Amino acid sequence: MSLIKLEEVSKLYGFGDATTLALDEVNLSIDKGEFIAVMGPSGCGKSTLLNILGLLDRPTNGTYKLQNRVVERLSQTRAAKLRRDTIGFIFQSYNMLPRQTVLENVAMPLVYKGVGVTKRLKMASSILERVGMHNREYFYPSQLSGGQIQCAAIARALVNEPSIIIADEPTGNLDTSGSRLVMELLSEIHMMGNTIIFVTHNPELTRYATRVVYMRDGRIIQDESTSLGEVAKTARRRMYSVSSKTIEDDLAGVSMLMKVMPHNDNQTEESKHKSKIRKSSKNKESFRS
């Protein structure tokens, strides 16, 4: 039984001559534990699809079943409760409150669940430790890098222990290292059993997905299964050039995670020692040349 099932779902905005067809009879089934990338040009309906999947909007026509419940039959109150308990959201723009600490931002969803102050701060601290941000919990968003803020946003999405994570271009505002950090973290969350659906324009990020859905003009034009660690075939064809994934790429992803995770002094001294060896090697080579 599918966790998510869309049947002939359409979404219209506006009236009369100003009507816009954002989704056009979309059919989509998603099983528990999938890691799905949604790709397509701007304006093709990706964000509208995520809004409907995340119960932030309702289809104009068609049927949406979430955990075998027909969403259109739910009252607004029931839909809001289902969204709160089932779905975690990660946004491109982070949406962190600037005058609250990271800990307070992460704890915010628990306020709406009625959790007491002490318990929600303890739960938020625990989830920040899980994503490697425990030593930044009393920082303000302005004191963090883009990658660190997005890690905090991921912690906020996880604090309610949702089974589904929806991410709308989570790496859109990040550089390469920040993107790798966020995607490695999402990959770890996926391995724990969460279902993840994310929008991206970057074909390289399909390496993390188990399936890639391609959209155009409000329709799903292709649905492709892919192997973890490999760029999806269709996405690869659309790239100007694709470099093969190397061991160095994997190590780079791990090293970015290590930057925000606690480590002991021995590891630090070891890395300094290796750095000195590399510098010495480079100096010898330049002297010889």
C-alpha cells in the first residue's frame, strides 16, 4: 500500500481568462522509505506539487490519499493535525526567526503541539545533537553559515518525528560544501527510515535519490528509478558535463559533516600533522621545479 497516492490531480489558480493550470492530471505513488528528487524547469509545477503533498494546499480536481486517508474529506483542523504529526518541511529560505536562538527556533513546532517549555527545549537540544549542531544551539541565525542554518532547519523539521520530509530546493542558497553537508545529512535521515521528497535544479544531487520525477508544464513526463551514488541517467544527459564520483567526493562529504560534529583533540592533532606533511610535500615539489 502506497504511503502517498495522487490520482488525476489538477490544480488551477485564478479565474476566467486569468486561470493558470499549475498541475495537469498528475498521477503519482510514493512508498514508505523512498528518497525522491523532483526536477524540471521553473514554473513547471514542482512547488505546487510539494504544497499539495505537504497539505499546504488542496487539489482543484482529483484525489490525494495520504496514509490511505482521502485528504479532500478531512476538515481543515484534521488536515492541520495530520500535517503537524506526519510531515516536516525544509525551505530554501530557511524561515528561521532572527531574534530567537537556534534552540528556540528548532523547538517552535512543539509550541503548536502544546509541549511544555522544559520538555520542548530538551527535545530540540536532542535533535540538534543528532544533526551535529549541539554546540551551536545558543547561537542566533545571523551567527551561522548557510549550511549550518539549513542543518538547524532540518533539525526543526525533525523535532516532531515526522515520517515524511518535504524539502523545496534545500540547497538552493548554498555553496558546494554547504550543499554536500545538507544532502549527506538528508541521506542519513533517509537511512533511518524517513520518506524524503525534495525539489532540485542540480542534476548532481540525484546521486542521493532512489527515484527521480521529471516535470514539465504541470505534468510528470518521466519517472525514473536510480541507484544511490549515481547521477540519474536522464539528469546526466541534461548536464553539460558530468564528473565521475570519486573516493575524494565521498571523503569531502564526510569531512563537511565532521566540521559540525564534536571531535577529540587527538583527531585534531592528527589532521594538523597530515596538513603539515602535505604542505612540506608541496614545498619540496615547488623547490625541485
